[in-house]
Amino acid sequence: MSADILLLIDTIEDKLSSGYYDLIGILNHFDQDAIKSKMIISSRNKILPQVPENKCHDLDILNVLNDKFKHPIPQAFSKEILSRLNGVKPKYICLPHNMRGCQIAADLAINLNTSVVSGVDALIQKDDQVLLKKSVMNGKWITETAPLNYPVIFTINQGAFSAQEDIYIDIDEDIISYEEIEISDDSYTSLNISSMDDDNSSIEDAEVVIGAGRGAEDEDVIELIHEFAKFFKNGGVGASRPLCDAGIFPYSHQIGETGKVISPKLYIACGVSGSNQHIAGVRQAQEIIAINKDPQAAIFQIADIGVVASLEEFLPILLGAL
């Protein structure tokens, strides 16, 4: 397999995750005339992804197929990737930064005797080298990593490179190929995946996220926040770590470096103080509105619009006007 950049993504019940747009978007950071890029998608049935209309990437796509890929099997996917390298290593191997992507990245790194940089936010071109930029220490520091050996395996944070705003068209079937593969010696088989009863559990894909912080821990305020989220067609409710630790929200709602990194079109922080680790989880939001009764709250430093008010007083007025 000959490629300079190898992009890897799996599916759940033949649906691509939003990480697909980040993988497409990352190609914009490389000279398309100088590199060859390949994407490998695992699925049960044939996938026909879309590509940006105005960007003609030199992208070759392979869709590997097996009935067991109805649900993700990371170790089987990484084993298939390793079998295709055949001693020819791409310069960059990139995956979405999620649990499965990190598992595959680690497996590949062990077998290829290289390292992994996880949670990359940006790529910086410096001379003839690409530096990997990411936040560490709960967002207090920004690091730039210069690879010393190749291939470079890295995972990218959701929304950091997203090309989701582009106009997408059906892919030219000439650049995608399909191949049935055998899966053997897999250590486990996924029997079933079901959605949680909580319809707000998937905040990564929500276009509008209402975030609840310590200032919103009152039961009546939480109810108002859920009611607020219902006004948006694709809205969800997230929470800061203290509210999840207190059991007010499940950990599937936790936003931050130790929770979920989100990239909605709009993030509305309700009673969120703005700790570094929480800000690390929302910095990719297109617009941020903060509502907090403390005018010195750190969240106002990154907010596009700030409202200094008590949630108990402000939210009923806001909901009454909607």
C-alpha cells in the first residue's frame, strides 16, 4: 500500500461518525500536489461517502467489508491495516480521537515500533516538517511536537479540522474500491449496540449544546436547561465535571479534557465557571454564550457573548420570550 497519509475510520451500523469530516479536513493542511492520501473505512455493507465539492483531493478510498463490522472491532481493523502495509509505511497515520481511534493507534504503534500523539488540535508547517499542536495539563499549556521518526501516528480532536461546512457531493466511484475480508482470531464479538434512554447522550454530534455548571446544580434550574435544549432541532445538554461527580448528570454528558471534546455551532454555558479542563472541551465551538452571575468568571474570557445574571431569574425570562 503506497500512500503518504493514511486515514482510518470505522462505522457503527454502516454510519460514518462526524470524525470523517475531520479526516477530510486535515488534507487541507498538506500540499495536495506533493502527497498521496488513502482512506480505509471498515463497515458491514458498502459505504459511499461524500466529498467536498470544490476540493479535489488526490484521495484513494478503500472500504473493507465484513458482517462483523456492523459494530466496531478495533483490534480486527488494526490487524487488517497491518497486513496491508507490507513493509511500506506511510509518513502519517491519522484517526479520530475517540476510544476506538486511540485503541487502534496504540495497537499500530506497538507493531510499527513508533509513537502516538493523541488529541491533536492543529498542524503547523515549519520548514520541511509538520509539527503537531495540542493542549496539555487541562488546557494550561500548548505543546508543539516535532516527530523524530516515521510513521507518525496521531489522533485528532473532534472539530479541530472539520470540513463539515463545505458543500458535499457523492463521491466518484472511480476513487473508491470495495473488498470483502476475513476476520479470524478476534478476541471478542460485539453482539448488540443500543442507544441510551437519554436522547441527549450524544453531545458530540449536537449543533447546539447547553452546558450546566456548578451554578446550575439546583433541580429547578436543571429542568429549565433541559427545556431550553428542546427549542433546538439538534440540541443537547452537557455538564461540567463537578455535576457529573455529584451524580446530577451521567458521565456521558461530561464536557472537558477528562470528558468529551465538542465542536457545536453554538455552546451556551449556564453557571459554568470556566476551568481550564472544561474550556479545553469547548474551545472548538463556533460561538460561545456564557450566563453566569459572577462577572469575574473565567468563562467570560472565551465567550463571544456574556450575560451576567442569575440563572433562576434569567432562564424563565429567556424561555418566556422564545
